[in-house]
Amino acid sequence: MALVLIPQSLAYAQVAGFPPVHGLYAAALPPLIAAFFASSPYLQTGPVALTALLTFGVLSSVAVPGSDEYIALGLLLAMIVGVVRVGLGLVRAGPLAYLMSQPMLLGFIPAATILIIATQLPGAFGVSDLVPGDGILEDAAWSLAHPGSWEIVSIVLAGLIILLISAGPRLHRLFPAVLIAVAVGIAYSSFADYAGTTIGEIPSGLPPLGFDVPWGELPSLLLGGAVIALVGFAEPASIARTFAARERSRWDANREFVSQGAANIAAAVSGGFPVGGSFSRSALNRMSGARTRWSGAVTGITVLIFLPFASVVEPLPRAVLSAIVIGAVLPLVRLGPLVRLWRYSKPQFVVGWATFGLTIGLAPDIQWAVLAGVALALGVHLTRELTLDIHARADDRTLHLRPSGVLWFGSANVLEDRFVELLAIHGDVSRLKVYLGGVGRVDLSGALALRRIVQDARSAGLEVELVDVPPRAQRWVRTLIEPDVDPIEKTKD
């Protein structure tokens, strides 16, 4: 696992805007510390593409990528992510991870993947005279539009590496494509007089321990850190839940929150940047025979052992790192599910494509696209919850009222207004039957609305009967709806 993590950590450091060595720092202590708290035996913690892109989005607006200020802010951001995750885990707020709806993620992940690939195109094409700063897509477009800046050897090398990473698993599920890619890249650079850009000098030695950060920038990073804490947790949560289901074992979202939080705190004090759980590395870990969470600790220890010898990767072409990133994330560009949403839910189709468009349009500040996607999903849900279907009919002097949906403070007035309207239309009825079997949930305001309907009907001379009361609403009927004395106001109706 370490032999996969080491080159990926160097590559994802590029995505995050950090010098490559900080990727190694983020791959050393974080998986070791995470192992003490994890509930999944397979979860591999460290630098991941999506979290790296979110990190770049948050930090690039306040500092120059790669600068000392940028690195210090990255430490602070990792600490924010860590504290938020540990806090959420300790208060058992694991279900917050599910605030991100599936349609929202179906839009966000492929859009973010396109941006990740765009960040790596200049490196894959060997462009060395690009001046970053216009934007992710603009820099990628400039690189594509200036073939005079291309390094043909870099393009060929990147293409071969992407092909190797894509085809490797078809040869064998444990085919070490990334490791072979790195070995080939170093060998070619060392013996073929490669003229393109390489990683360059990498300091050898253990991670620097400390936490000297610009605390004055804390307010500007809080929102971004909270978004990374939640969005970046979706992947490790999905990993742990998937493997637990396959093996019929338990997993604990709150423990994983603490585990991932502790890993980010470790990254913050050891020169790293925000980290997460990798689906591909975790799957490979499981296929390689891992059985306990200590496999992650062994991975971290191995990276620590490697750090004093990290200079061996200095000749590695940056085109190889870019190809590793592109090859790893390319399968995530899946627009088919996003298109098929139209067939099942038009509002969710809008949520998915709006999130996709906002992620592309707002880059690199994609944290705002995440928040907008969550808000849209919640808005669609709220709109649906506000809709209370009410079926009514009158026969034999009986008014039949059958509400369907969630009866809560947002929809209670709809039922009351409809009852008054029906009572005016059917002035000759003497009996009211309210069927509650179609009501999914009743909150206090909904129960009080039912009480007012019952009491108003009785005041109008109607005999009232509640039918098909679901078990979850029976307590409301017994303690709040039926009594003559209002148990809250303590007055007789």
C-alpha cells in the first residue's frame, strides 16, 4: 500500500498546490494516527484527489500556491478540518455526512474530476512557460491552445502511464500499475537525458513537527474547512459502509469521523495538508489481504521509513505525476447517471446538473458549489414536504378527509384551510372521518392542527372519528388530540 501511496501523495500534493514533499508528510503520520480510532479494517487514509482540489480551492484565493504562506495556511486548514470532524464524531453527529444528497454528489463528483484533470493537463503536456493564475480551466485551455509549448516526450510518457493505469487492473486486480509507472519514469529520466520538468529537490528526513500558523486568517478558512470536513468525509463513509455491508459487519460513522479528524490534526502538526480516505487504495488494501485497521498504521510507518530516502524520486518527471492523477480519477467522469436522473425525478435532475454547472463555473472556489448543491437539495425536499395531498369526499352526510404526506408545522395550515373550505361546501354533513393512514409523520404543530380540526368539527355539531391512526401518531391522539382540555393551554375547548 505504501508503494501506491507514495507516488499518489506526490501527485495529489500538486493538485492541492503544495510542493511534492508535503504530500509525503500527509501520507506518513495521518494513516498511522487514524488507525487508532478507525472502525473499518480496510480504510486507507492520506492524500486524496477530491480533498486536494477542495484544499486548493479554499487556499488559492488567499495565498499564492506553493508559497510559505500557502503552506502555513494549509496546516491551519488541516487543523480546522480535523477539529470539526473530531467534534462531530464526539457529539455523535455522523448522520450529518448524509446531508449531501445522491443527485448532488452525482453532479459534483464528475465536475470536480474534470477540474482535477484540468489542473494536470499542463504537467501532462510538459508545459513549462505557463503562468498560473487565470483559473483552472483557463490554464488548461491555454496549455491546449499553445502546442509550441508542448514537450512531446512528456506527452508520450503521460499517455503511456495513463494507458498502463487504465489497463493494469484488467491484467490482474493487484497489478502494481502506479509503482511500475514511477519506476519507468525515474528510469527514463535518469538514463535518457529527459529534458522536461522533474519533481526536483525533495528534503530527506522525518516530517517537521510544529504548528506555526497565521491565526489571523482563521475566520477566512472556517467555512472552507467545514465544507472539506463534510464533503471529504463522504468518500471514507461510503468505503466503510460498502465493505461492512459486503462482510455483514458493523461500522460506526462517528468513530470514522473521529478517525479522519485525528488524521487531519496529525497532518496539521507534521507539515501536511487536509487528508481523507481513498476508495481505490482501500479496495486494494482489502484485496491485498488486510484484516484489521492496523494495516493503515503499517502503511504510515512504511512511508515514515521511506522519508529519509525520499530523494530517490527527485528525477521523476512531473508528467508522470500528472498522468497518475489523471489515470486515477478518469473513471469518475460519469455523466450517464446524471442524465438518467431526468427519467426518475425532474427536480433532482435540476439539483444534479445545477451542482455540476456551479462546480465548473465557480472553480476554484468549489466549496460554494457544494453549499449551493446542498441548499438546492434541501430546498427540493422542503418543497415536497410542504405539499400535503388531501383527498376528500362526502356521502351519506359524512365528510371523508384523507391527508397524505408529512403533517408538520410547514403543512399543518394546508390541512386546516382545506377542512374549513370543505365544511363550507358540504354544509349538510353531520359526521367527519379523518383517515390518517397516509400520514408519514406528525410533529407537534401537526398534532395541534388535528386537534383544532377535531374541536372545530365538534363545535359545529359534527361527530368526529379518527381512522387508521398509525402507531407513531397514536400518542398524539391519546394525549393531545382527543382530550377536551388542551394539555398545553390547560383550557377547555
